[in-house]
Amino acid sequence: MALFSRTPKKETASASNTPSGIKLGSDSSSSSSSSSSSSTSTNTNASSSIASGPMSFFSRLTGGGSSSRPVPGHLNASHSSFSSENLPQSQSSIGMLLTNTSQEATSTGYTNSIARTGVIRNDLKDGDDNKSTSSTAPIPAKKTYRETQFERVFDSENIDDTELRELSWRGIPTIYRSKAWQIMLGYAPTNKSRRLGTLTKKRKEYAESIEIYFPTKEGNSSSSSSSSSSANASNGPERTLQEKDILRQILVDLPRTCPDILFFHQKEVQLMMERILYIWSIRHPASEYVQGMNDVLTPLLVVAFQPFVSNGLTTMNQSTDILSLDIASIIKDKNILHNIESDAYWKFSKLLDGVQDHYTFSQPGLQRMVLRLEDLINRHCPKLNEHLAEEGVLYMQFAFRWMNCFLLRELPLICIIRLWDTYFAENRAGFETFHVNVCAVLLITFENELMNKPFQDILMFLQDLPTQDWGEKEMDEMLSQAFILSTLYDGASI
């Protein structure tokens, strides 16, 4: 399946278009040397664990022929939304994903925003992109080169979809990520004058869905078994046994979602996830709710919150993770919370529309992806594939979860959101085809460790990969390697 074609602009003087010439080098338009040193110092453990994999990976590619697919420009840290100046010391911190790196949080179609002081503001109306009328607004920080590029794209009356995807492939700045995902998913139109009306219409439609499919007195229920029974006794019709089973399974899975991130265990966030998953399941009877969908929702919900959470809270210590804050105390306006929930729902629906057969009976989409991963490893790393076969390891035993949850249980959330920038830029092929290449790179990265392990140790290792400290450096390397695999093997028959 042909993937999205890109011919990136020349941003470095030493960019190379051949696999053997790929280097994660510095960028002349920004102070990447300091960014690189910061990134290296904060990812020592992760870099040591991945070093043997990527080096051997590239050495195997140097003898290959020329590729008909152009290699993207340098995947430099200074060109991504994870530049070292915007991250805390720990690269695994997720909190900065919810911060605005250069200016006040804004979003087309939203009626409110939060100032960098943490105070909700009502002077930014729909369509006022990045304009402020408040005399107390802080002076915005200097924009980076990539932020300037995205600003130029979004200032256009009609966004160039091709250019947006080319820019997004290498990472999206935090302040533009929510809008970019909306447009690349097809939820928001590229025409600026039509965007507000479309978002308003879709949010109204979701509000009506809550009244129809989630008929409680206050439009919600609590994520507990007791509240479920009380919801059925509300002013809405009695749920069927099938609907009760769906809700019961959702309520069982929600407490297990990202157990180490407090953000997802706050009451307001749990209610949002409960309604989104339940309404989507009722409206899609062919698949209904499947375990793992709760994980897929988490990056979408985090990004939906991004335009409304600031990074200048004076009551916060710099090391405090913003995801640990009480969302209800920061965003008190129910209309804002509804808009966030609605946007997360529609992005969730658009994403699953492209991978619907992952969740239907017998899940043919997931089986197809696992088979393709096995074929890819057999072609590129025959020794590793042979070792797994000799030990009796079936790819379905570890790769099924990789495909079902898109590595959400294998990588930190900060890495997943960066990956999804590229996946959305790849259009529908991102989650269907390109994701298999990323999984292959993940397996190849730990080839040396796996070659010395027996059956049981292999499965235990693959189910608990040492990726907790991974960050921008590892993601850029994985994506560049996955891109090379796509040029070599995409379109090849299994």
C-alpha cells in the first residue's frame, strides 16, 4: 500500500536522501547543539539500551539500493515539539504535553481559554486565533522556527493539507497539535471560514447523543457499579442487557487505564471517558466496545485538553506534573469541558473508522498486521525470526497487543503522542501500515537481547520493555528507521 509521499524542504546543509546517509544531525536554524546535549544527558539509560539496535539496523541498510521514496528532512529535536528547552529534566514527563510553549492556549471553535497564570479567560472567542484583548496578558515567548511554519499554515484561509502533513510528520508544536489532529483526521475542515460552524454543529450533535444514549439526570454517571444502577433509574429508558454489559466492561477497564497517571483518574476525566466509550459503542454495533479502546482514547483526550491548560501556574513547583492537577479546579466552565469531550469523541470516531476491522468479529485487521510484522522481520532480520521460531514464540503472543493498543502499553504517553503526529500525517496508512514498520523497529532494537533468551524470558521481556525513560531522541530514531523500512518493503506481498 503506497504511503504518503513527502518531499520536505531543505532545512539543513547536510541532508541526505539515501538510507546510508541518514543522520540525526543538527539544524542550522536553531541552537540544536544545546538541545542535543540536553537530550543526550537526560536519556542516558534509554540511549544505551537502544544503541546496539539502531546502529546494527543502519549498518544492514547501507548496502541497499536507492529508494524511490524521498527521506524526510533531519528529524532534529529542535524541529519537534519535544525540544529540550520545553521539557523538564525527566524526558518521560508527560505534563509538558499539556502546556503552551510560546503563547496563550487558543483553539478555533472554543469559546474560552486559560491564561498562562492559570485563570480561565473569556475574551478569546471562536475564530480569534491567537489574538488577545486583555491588558493583563503576558508577553508571548519568541516563536521557534517550526512554530512560525505552523503559524503560517494555519493563518491561511484554506490550509494546504499536503504542507500540513509534511510539517506534522516531524512533530507538531504543542500549541498547534489539537488543530492539526482535527484537520488531518477530517473532523475539522481546511477552510477557515467553515471551521467554526462545523465544530459547533458536531458538538451539538454529540450533546444530543448524550441525551439519547446516556440519559441521566445530569447527563452523566459516576464510574462505579453503584452509579451505573442509579443511571438506569433516571429519567431515561431502561438499558438492555447488552447495553448493561457494555457499560459494565467499560467501568471495569477505566480504573486500569494508565494507572500511574493521576490525570486519567480524576472524576471529570473518568466521566468523559465513560460517556465517549459507551456512546461510540452503542453507535457502532458491529464492533461495540473492545478492551484496549480505553487506551486508544487517552492520547486524544490529552490533546483535546492541551489548548486549555497553561504552563505559567505560579502555584506550581517546576517539577510538578501538570497532569496531577485537579482539572475541575482549573476548568470550571461546563461548556469548555463539553467541547473538550466532544472533540475527543469525534477524533476517536474518525480514528477508529480507519481501523474498524481491528475490532469486528475475529479481528481480521489485527491478524493481518501481525502477519505482516512477521513477514517484515523474516525479510529484514532472518536470524531473529529464526530464533523466535526455534524457541516456539508466536508473533501473536506479543504483537497482538502492540497492534490492538498501538504501543500505548509499551511506550510512555509522551512518545505515543509524538508517534501519532507522524501517524496522522501518513493519513489512513499511519495506523494500518506505518505502525507495523514502527513495531518492527521496536523488535529489531532489542535484537541482541532477544537472541540470548529462551522462550519464557523472551515473552517476559517483550511484555515489559525497558522503554520507560524513552523520549524525543528514541522516537526520532524509531521513526527514521521505520521510514526506511517503508521505502524498502511497503507494497511487497506477504
